[in-house]
Amino acid sequence: MKVRVNKKYAVISVSAGTGCYRHVKVPLNKKLSWFADVILDLFEFDNDHLYAFFMNNRLWDDSDAYYFQPDDCFSRNVEKYKLSEAGITD
């Protein structure tokens, strides 16, 4: 995921594989869960799986990860954090 940021918005490039990507301008005050819905809509995916954001690009590295879990068992739940709070800042 590549990011360009100003004080209120970020332009984020999201990839769903080689040659399949979208650029989206998102407000930094939105929750990560909202951003996940945007990504799913951009690629016309169903929201039928759990998901996570690994901010350091290391899969399953909990040191900088945000998870969607219906039972809220993780302290870094995507429904609690804004994009700006997850390290996407200027």
C-alpha cells in the first residue's frame, strides 16, 4: 500500500495483486473499519471474512497491526482507530 498524505486526506494505492490496483483519496479522520469497507467496495468483494491491517507490511506481526474481530478480543480493533491514529499521517 502506497500513501500520499496532506493534513486532512491521504491518497492510498491499494493492490489486489499484480496489475490490479486502485487509488483512493480518504479522510484521515475516518475509522479503519470504514476504510476496509471502501477497499472491499473498490474491488467488488463481499465483506464475509475477518481482516487486518499490518502497518509495517509484516503479515501476522502484532507489533503494528489492527484487526477486525467481532468479539473485540484485540486491543487494536479497526472499529476504534482512525487512519490518522494508525500511522497514516503527514
